[in-house]
Amino acid sequence: MTLDRSVIAFAGSMVLVSVALTVWVSPLFVWFTVFVGLNMIQSAFTGFCPAALVLRKLGIRPGPAF
């Protein structure tokens, strides 16, 4: 799996986790969903993704986007 696909999988997992936390724990977790969404948008425009930096250090091979 390349870094690009890993970042997408990680972002999708975080969205699902944050929605579950919003439904079952506290409605305030919706802000976590907002944070993930905003981070995905800024990454699309700037090419900078903190998750990509961490995953790259963990040894996942780079893809064409990151």
C-alpha cells in the first residue's frame, strides 16, 4: 500500500471514528469530524499532510501525491 492510499484510509477511519464518538459519546465530538474534514481540504490545496509525515516515518513507501 502506498502512502497516498494509507493517508486516505487513515482519514476515512478518523471520520468514521469521530462520527461514532459523536453519536455514542458526546455531540461535541462533531468538532473532531470538522477538524479531519478541514485537514483534508487544506491538504488537497497545499500538499502538506501531517499524517503523511508520520506514515512516511513509519516506513510506508511514497506515492505520487505525497
